[in-house]
Amino acid sequence: MTDNSRRTFMRNSLLGLAALPLGAGVLSRSAFAQEMPELDPEAAQAKALNYVKDASEAADHPAFEEGENCENCMFYTPDNQGCQLFPQNSVEPAGWCQSWTAKA
């Protein structure tokens, strides 16, 4: 290997390593944007957290306050309508559960 081809190899290797985080970021964003099945309010975990598809249905729950919904909860992910509490499912933006926490 000559000095020139070593330099080319080293430069290309360093450029490739520098591009890895960028590529990983693009791939992970597209992976998070995948569609997920909608959460069934009758599922065990949904029932445990009193999840409802429409926040107005939770008006009689002691933890509910007017204006709370999945869309303004810190656990909600708008890209895929996901929720960190229900990682395999999407939730309704207008939904609510007793773990609702205001976005910071």
C-alpha cells in the first residue's frame, strides 16, 4: 500500500465513522415513525390506567382535570401517536389516562 492509498483509506474511514451518528439518527427516526396498532381500552394495561379514547369520558375520574388529554401529556409521541406507557400501541390524541402528566 502506498502513502497515497493509505491516506485515502484513512480519510474515507474517518468520514465513514463521522457519518455513523447521522445515519443512525435518520434510521431511528423512521423506525419510531412506524404505525402501531391502536390501544384497545379493554386491554389489561389500559384498564389499569383508566385509559379512554375521549378525555371527556374521564370527567368523573378524580384525577381528571378539564383540558388534559394525550396530546398535551409528556408521555405522548406525536410522530406515531405513541405513548411511553403503552409502547406497543398508538393512543388517541384526544384520549386520557390517570398517568397524565403535563409537558414540561
